[in-house]
Amino acid sequence: MTAKTKTELQILLDIMVALRHPETGCPWDLSQDFKSISAYTIEEAYEVADAIERNNLPELKDELGDLLFQVVFHSRLAEEQGAFDFNDVVAAINEKMIRRHPHVFAGDSTTDKAELGRQWEQHKQLERNRKQSDNDNNHAGALAGIISSLPALRWSQKIQKRAAGTGFDWPDIQPVFDKLEEELGELKEEIRRPNNQRRILDELGDVLFVCVNLAMHLQLDAEQAMRHANYKFISRFNTMEQLIEADERSFANLSLQQMEAYWERAKATLAAKGVKKTDASG
């Protein structure tokens, strides 16, 4: 870290102290606690991911700053309670990263990616064991410590990756496709039955769960794949709207077949422009 960076970081820490000053601080900042700002922390993390997805580096710089401010905010709240401060947060992550990378910091010459992955999981399992012990809970199974507040696809991916680490997974991709077809069949069967929303929800969840496993076997990120699909849809839908407006028409006066025709025109228009599938500019 350069001297300039240290100076700017200290300025940020000082700003946070000023905002939380009980007499001269900002009323809004003074009214916050861990729970009230947690939603903002999550939102800022998503905005970082969005800037990365759109390859917008100027925005990424700003969003990373917003996310850093959230870390500083939480750290200041903890410091006021005498729990820890920002330096403790930095020291903890420094220690953790050094501990988890013996091949870099402890003279371990291992370079095999599979072996490094196994070592990483072993270190994390030891950490989970310690956390479980600290919480007076003797069970520290493979799925312990995965937070359920993650986005559902991300949560599912973490669950399945952790389970696969124990050997509980198919050895190749074909059984995943077979399972997906099986789950789709069960979903169709439940849909045929009246007043069956609970079972339909259950079977639809199974289909999505297998799709996450399929992504894992393809070495793809399910959450990222869904974001790509969302961006692709936004881009095509925006273009379809523009085509309809150019023809001085509206959705209300179009049949489903006509909408489908505009959808295909939108896809062709974007393809002709060379627009990437993940470009949401429309």
C-alpha cells in the first residue's frame, strides 16, 4: 500500500468518525446500526457485480469505494461498542489469506490446481470447525456455515459444491441431464393436477437445483449465467419496444404471434449490430 493510499484511507476513516460524532455528526448516520445498514451493504456488493458485468471500470471504481465505505461503517459501529476496529478487520483478513495460501507464503511448492483446491477446502473446514466450537455446537458438517441469505442460485451452488467435495455428486455430466429430464417429467405431472401449487413449487425447485448442478459440471457460475440471460432479455426487449414504436404501434394492439415476430426482428437487429448477449444497453 502506497503512502498516498494510506493517507486517503485514513481520510475515509476520519470521515466516518465525523459522521458518527454524537454532537456534530449526521443525524442519518447516527441513527444507523448493523441491521439497518446491512441491506445497503448487500446492495453495494450487487452494484460492484453489475459494474463488472457491464465492464464499466469508471463505475467499478466508484462502486468499490461505496462498498469499502460499508466496511468502514460496520467497523466504526463495532469500534464504538468496543468489539473491534477497522485495523482488526484488516489484520484478520491478512492472517486468513496467509493461512489459506501456504503455497505462496509458507514455502509449500504445490502448484497443482486440484490439490490447491483440496487444501483450500481443508483450511475452510478447519475454520468452520472452530466456529462451531465457539458456538457450543458440536456438529460441523460439510454444509455448516453456508449462509441462507445468499441469492438462491449462489446458495444452491455453494451447497452443491460443498457436497461434491465429500464425493456426493455424479462423476460426469450425462447423469445430470438424465436427472434434469426426470425432474422436468415430475414437474409436468404435478402441473396436470388441480390445486397443486405446493407440489408444483417443490418440483420446480428440484428442476432449478439440478440446473445449478449442471452449471457446476460445466464449470460455469449459475448466478452469472442467470445474470447473462437477464441482460440478454433486457437488450432484446428494449430493441423490440423500439421497433414497435418505430412502426407507430403498441403492445396493446399486437397479437402474441405479432409480438413473436417483433422479438425475432429484435434478435436479428442486435445480431446485425454485433451486440453481445450480455449487453443491456438495448
